[in-house]
Amino acid sequence: MPAVLREESPADLGSDDLPRDVYFSREIHDREVATMWSRVWQVTCREEDIPGIGDHVVYDIADESLIVVRTEPDRIRAFHNSCLHRGTRLRNQGGTVRELRCPFHGFTWNLDGALAEIPCRWDFPHVRDEDFQLPEARVETWGGFVFANFDLEAMPLIRYLDKVPVHFEAWPLEQRWKGAHVAKIFECNWKIAIEAFLETYHLLGVHPQNLAIAGDTNAQYDVWEDCPHTSRMLQACGVSSPRRPLDDQAVVDAAGRLGLCEPGIRLAEGESSRDAISDAIRRRVEPNSSADVSKLSDAEVLDTIEYCVFPNLVLFGSLCPLSYRVRPLGNDPDRCIFEVMLLLPLPASGERPRAAPLRWLSEGERFADVPELGFYGGVLDQDARLMPRIQRGLRAGRTANITLGNYQELQIRHMRQTLARYLEHEG
């Protein structure tokens, strides 16, 4: 896929330092909730998480809460999770229900949000059924994801996603299934967690083992004119970092040790490391997958093709199964929920396996303790260990701003500029 670059140079996004207090200020967190989280499209679940009528999840963001429920075979709705009588949360967790019943006094609503029952109805002559419909958020779907927006006047999701739907036509995420879903509380602001995955500049310090099989300082970062909600990073793999150059055989040997391909591959004369590793991946994927990997280029098979959807979603193109979601933990600016999903191609049979349930990691558990995550688990642990250190360092700082590079941290600046527009009520 050819890069789609801005007509302006990256420097046009500005090289000014960015405020540091956005990572720990409760006042700024409250503004984010009021002006940004209340107005952006955000992933609540996958469609396969709620396959049957009455299946639902509870999605919480700050003080807001939604019951995202399949009400008909082809319809999903999101109701505000609050009883219209005295405000009790209707649901604390997902599952399957035939109705939405308040555990306090028994006020009950049908799955379509219509009032079904008021115990002792004689005592509420002032309540009209049509006034007691559960309030809703907007719901739209794309790529197998269920998005919600608290703003009923928000732009359509397809417009919000900018170029992403077109770019993903070759890699339809709705034809994936959720092979793993793992969540962990990070002791850091949500922006620290999402920004960690918007640049490869940190590989030398955090993932040095990957320098043997992936580029870092030569990664490409793309932002597009009039596309405030999306950006992209392209990272070459199957080659070594320019900072630690290796010959092709050494790259293949490292790829074998790290599980990118089978160990012991010897390059034929004239064969490159990218040729050998991409062919090995095709051999591994093709027999058990419905995906036609023979039609994919080496770049699609090997490289990291990563998109950020503002504010908190990271999607990977082509064969990479990763997807990340980050959100604040309640109203604590110093903690967030980080989630990783493995979205795997459907098996060769074409049948959709049952979606993996959400697994929460305790404080002492590691991503590497989840076998389904494979190679990715240890890499995520390296990131996770650093998050609290960044947060504490930001709080201990004595400068008003952080300093970003002009190019390698371009996506972070782009994301922060979009956030600033929301905080200024521009959106």
C-alpha cells in the first residue's frame, strides 16, 4: 500500500513543547471527560462478544456507563446504565438477560428500552411510559467493532474514521475472531499508555531484542490533511535497525530465536532475510487460515502497519492480529485500563470460533503468563514495566512541558493537537 502523506512537511505540525500537566491534572481529566470522552466514537466491544439477543457488555468511561446489548439479530443498542427511578446501576457486568431490571426496587425495561414494569404502579400516576424510555447513546459498527458515542449529534462513524475503512478493505477485520482479550491496570495516565505505541523511537531502550528484526529510526509516520482522528505508522520488519545493522543471515537467525520463523533457516544464494521470513510466515499461516496470504505482499506479511484512531484505539493492518484499547480507570488521572485483543483470521473452515472472554491480569501477573499472546506477551511486559516510571517522572519534573522530536514522535503531536481542539470545545 503506498504511503499517503501530508502535502505539508511534518514540521508544519509544529515543534513547540507540549504541556506536561495533561498527564496528571485532575482538572484536565475533568475537561477531557466533559469535552472529549463525551463526544468521540469509542470501541465498546466486538460484535462477536454479544452474538445473541439479550447478550450485553457494560462499558464504563469515567462516571459514564453504557449497557451495550443486542436487541435484535441485526441491531445493537447502548442504554445509559442508570435506573430512571433513583439512579441505581442496572447492570454491573455483562451476560445475557431477557430484560433490564433494577436490583433496588424492581423497575424493569424491555431490551428495546421501553418501560415494562413499575412495582406498585398505583403510586406513580405521574409517570408516563413514553417518558420512561431508557436514554441511549449512538451505536455504529465497523470491522466487527461496536462503537458508541454519547453525543447524539456526532458525525457518522465512517466519516470519523477518515481513511481507515478504505485502507482496511484488503484486511477486513470483520472476518477476524477474538482469540485473546487481556486487560491490566497500568499505573499511568491513559495518554502515556496510548502514546507508547505511536513511535518506534523507544525500541533501543525498551525492546532492544527487536532491533535485530525490525527497523526503528527508519519507520514512516503518516498524518493526512483534514483527518484529525487517524494517523499511521509503517515499520519495516525482517531487517535490522539502522542503529544495529546485521547481515541478512544474522537477521534470520534472530527471527528464529524470537519465534518470527522456525529456527535454523539458511539463506539460499541471493535470498534476502525478508524473502525467507515472509515465506516462513506464509507456510505457518496458510494451512490453518481462511486468509489468502498468497495475495499479500511481503510488506503486508511482515511489516508493522499500525493505525491510531483517536483517542484510544490502535489497529494493526494485514496479518498482525494486535489491537489495543486504553481508557482512564474511573476518574483517576494516574491510572488507566490497557487492553490487548488478538484478532485472528477465521480458520480454514470459515466457521467463527467462540470469542475469548476478557481476562484481567492482577498486579503480579504478566502478559507473558497468557499463552495465547505468544511473542507479544513478553514485549508488552517490557512496555508495562516502564509505564509507572514515566508517570512518576512526569510528576517529579520541574519543567512545564515535554519535548517531542519533529518526525519520530509525529503521531503523538498529531494526537495531542486533536485533543487540544476538543479541550477548547472545537472538536
